[in-house]
Amino acid sequence: MAGRRRWSSEEILDAAAELLRTSDAESFSVRKLAAVLGTDSSSLYRHFRSKTELLRAVADRILLAAMDGYHPEGDWKQRITALALRVREAFGQHPQLAAVWGRYASGGAGSRLVLEETLQALRASGLPDEQIPARCHRIAVLIAALIASEAGISTLTPDEYEQGMELFRVAVLGADPERFPALAHFARDVRPLGVDRRAAFEEILAGQLAHIEAAIRLS
């Protein structure tokens, strides 16, 4: 009887990414992935020591895709903004994997490329070297949090999204003006989380970069 097929690491990651498109990190398991591939879990553990290591590798491939063809242009703020938007777009095409990245992070080649460009851009800003690692960390946390939050909304079904919008409208437009005077006053202008996500992403990131710029002037 013919033996089971031997799957390469890349083929395993391809299958894991496809499985994660229809599930999430919580329900994902090596056992389920092995079943999809028609093999047993032990054969996958020869390539990846744990579920976490496997998930990190899948997320890192998204970062690699984001960096494919990237060339630094403009000043340090433009470089970081362009980099962040590329990462956002890459995970926007794979929203389930954005939550994986936000939770498990990554230590592969994709992660190194993103960190290298962020660190180089910060050095080009004139920020003292001793401040750069902490500033880089803040930027990474901000970007990961924004992307993971946005991905959570994008994975909703149309019915779930509309239900959420209706609940938002009821909560805001129906607010008791005596108990919630500010909310009642601004009700028609308050916007739900799912609106203008790119504009919000860019504005929040710009605020962080402006904070760094101010620190440079003081250093």
C-alpha cells in the first residue's frame, strides 16, 4: 500500500492559511489541518513544533507579501506610513490572519524586514539611538492593534454588520439627553467603528509620528 504523501513546509502553510480563511485561531488546530491534508498530526510536527509556531509562520508570510517589491521613498514619516499601509492592505486580504498576527506576533523573515525598515526610518529621523527601540515598539503595537481591530469588523457577515449598525443607531440616536447630554448633542455626527477605517488608521498613525517628531525637537 502506498505511503502517505510527504508535505513540504510551504504546502503546509498554504493549507493552514486556507483553513484560517474560514475559521479563526481559536478553532484552528493541527489535528484539523492534518485532516485537510489527509495525514496525521505527527507528520506536521516534524515541520512545526507547536500550533503557535505554525500560526506565527503563517502570519509571517503575510508580512513577506507586504514587503514584496517595497522600496523606501520619501522622508522617515512617509516611509513608516507607506510601510504601515502595505501591512494593513496585506492583512486586509486575509483578515483572519490579522488576529493571528496580533496575538502571536512573528519572528520570521517577514517580521525582520518590517522591523528593519521601521528602525532605519527612525534612524533617518534624527531620533537618538537610545530612543529608537522603544519608539519602534510603540509603532508596532499601534499598527498591530489597529489592523487586528479592523480585521475583526471585516470578518462579519453582511447580516452581522447590519445588526451591529442598527444597534449602534439605537444606542446613539436613542440616547436619553438627560442622562447622556453629550451623546445626544453629537448623536448625528458620531460615527460607528466600521466607517472610514483607512482615514482613521492614517490619522492615528500620523499622531504617533508627530509625537516622535516633537521628541526629536526636544532631544
